[in-house]
Amino acid sequence: MKCFSRYLPYLFRPSSTILSSSCHTEADIISTVEFNPTGELLATGDKGGRVVVFQREQESKNQPHRRGEYNVYSTFQSHEPEFDYLKSLEIEEKINKIRWLPQQNAAYFLLSTNDKTVKLWKVSERDKRPEGYNLKDEEGRIRDPTTITALRVPVLQPMDLMVEATPRRVFSNAHTYHINSISVNSDYETYMSTDDLRINLWNLEITNRSFNIVDIKPANMEMLTEVITAAEFQPSQCNTFVYSSSKGSIRLCDMRASALCDNHSKLFEEPEDPSNRSFFSEIISSISDVKFSHSGRYLMTRDYLTVKVWDLNMESKPLETYQVHDYLRSKLCSLYENDCIFDKFECVWNGSDSVIMTVSSSSCLKFSFFFLESASTCSLNSFSFSSLSNREADSQRWSLRRLRRVSDHDASDDLT
């Protein structure tokens, strides 16, 4: 059994502006997290519509352990609460998903979405300011043209570093139902947004028009048997994507075959054992997240009790099935009564596709890591911090910092 403590999430050191734990409210609860492609930045979205971007601490000779720490880099309000007067529906500001775009220049770009609206944000640094305008004075007021007797060449003067977040695009009015996922295409020009019944394809430069590529809404809503739960583009083929459903099936679609991908190219679905069927079978089989491996060869799906890894060349059954918290199988009735059975969990690959991580349902926070040593074996370790005292938690965190300083051949497997 290998030790996977070094794969635990990095520690964050909030700035002095972050509220103390006694002042936390419902709006401060984090609803989504996302690393950028290099792992240098981490964006978190909360129920209050805010996005907080953390930056990884640069390694120094005096404090080498601080390489794994993240400091607050930028904070901005992404979404505000709205009200749909036509449908008498309140639209929450909660951030459902965040996705980074690949970095093309010094600035960073990310997509954030609530239930109805997707926004493209630019996060950039500024350490210079222009001075010496001809038509404005130093306070920014317009000068009288008759008082201008000579032309000045504006110059850039150094200033304290400032991180700005500016909205560049707002994509709205395209979803009737709640958006549950967004995915950036490998062409870096388009992305798709997914709600319960439809998937729309957007161009990042066009905000007033999108193309519907999947529509499973029946003519009679009484005939509705499943909904879309997640969707993602293939990491290297811009024409291929998958979407999962509440019935536990995954459909692979090719946009070259048809503009409307209602007819899938492949269907990944594991036959259900009739002897194990129960009242809760359909609920716990609903897929809450789907992820391509970085190679594009494998799919990872997460339902309530398991994580499954699928080979794109084998549709009949998953390559591997990992039990995340099988001990809850005997407690499904209680979980149904308090609605915990409807909790949604995400999953993620590490940079080399050798480790997968997901979250376990418990009274305390648990991260489960599966090490893919071969096609038939894996090792699992779960860790919990919330049940520790402050002193024990500090001791545990320092132990994890020491464990992160591993040898070079082990460090290559670290999460990006």
C-alpha cells in the first residue's frame, strides 16, 4: 500500500482580508474549484457569486516548503443575483463551474457560470500608469483647449503592482434550464455549455448566438426519462465530446457526423445486475461528473458510490470500478430521507493520468486517491482534517509539507 499523502490539495494562506471563521456566511461556501493548465493558479467560486484566484508561492532557498502554498492573487464579483420577471424565477449568483482558457499572453482568461449566464473574464497585472496627457490634467479632468500651448508625449510611470479582473464577454439568454457544466474546446475558439436537456456550442468571440448540438427534450415532458448531468470535449479532437446522463450512461458524439448530435457514435453503459436492483438504483447510478484523460484514450465517471474508468474502445463495461464509500450502501434509506443521496461529486486526473482523485461523502472532508499501477490493481487512501483539533491539524499539515519534498522520480506524479 503506497502512501498518497503528498497528493493532498495544497495549503492556502488567505490574506488578511479574508473573514475569520466566525464571520463566514452561506455566501462564503465554495461551490467549485479549478486549476489553470500550468497549476500556478487556482480559481474558486462560491455561493455569493465571487471568484477568488490563488497563486502558487514561488520556491525560495530559505523556505523551500512554501512552494506548495497558494496566496490570494485576485478577488472579484463574477455574478450578481437576478430575477426573471417573465418566469417569476430568481436566478442565484452561485458559481457552478469555472474553466480556464490556455494562456496566450501575459494575461489569464477564465469562464465562469451560474445557472443561466456564462462570463469570460480577463485577469491581468498592471505595474505602470500613463502620465502626461495633453487634454487631461493630472486629476483626469478635461483641460480647456485654449490653455494648451505645447504638446507633451505621454510616458509610463511605475506604480505598485495591481491585479485587475475585467469582463470581456457575457453569454446569456441561451438556456431554459440550469447550466451544470462548461467545457473549452481544443481549438481554443469555441466552448460548450450544458443544461439538463440541451448542449449549446459557442464561439468565444460571439455572444448573441449559439448553436444547439444536443437536444433531448421530448415533445411531451411527461415522457422525460433522463437528463444531462455533465459534458466535456475530447482534449485533442475538437469534433468529439461526451455527455453523461442521470441513467448512468455516457454518450460519445462526433460533430462531423451531424450538426445536431442527438444520435450518438458510442454508448458506454454497464448492464445492471437484476439481483442488486432496488428503489435507489437509479438515483445512485446517476453520473455527476465525467472527465477525459489527458491522452484522450480513457474516460472517468463519478456516480454516488463509485468511480469508473472506461476505455473508449470498449463500450460494454468499464475498465475499472473503484468503490469510494461502499459503507454507505447500507445507509441509503437514511441518506434519501435527508437528501444527502442527491449530493454531487467531481473527479479529476493528475497530470500523468496515473492518479485519480475524488471526494467522499462524510461528516468530515475526505479526499480519495486511486493509484493506477496496472489495469487490475489500485491503492486507496483517504484523509480527513475536519475532525482534528487545531494542534493536531497543524501537526498533520506540517507532516504533509515534509512528505511533499519527495524524490525527483516521485515528484513527476504530483497533481498539476
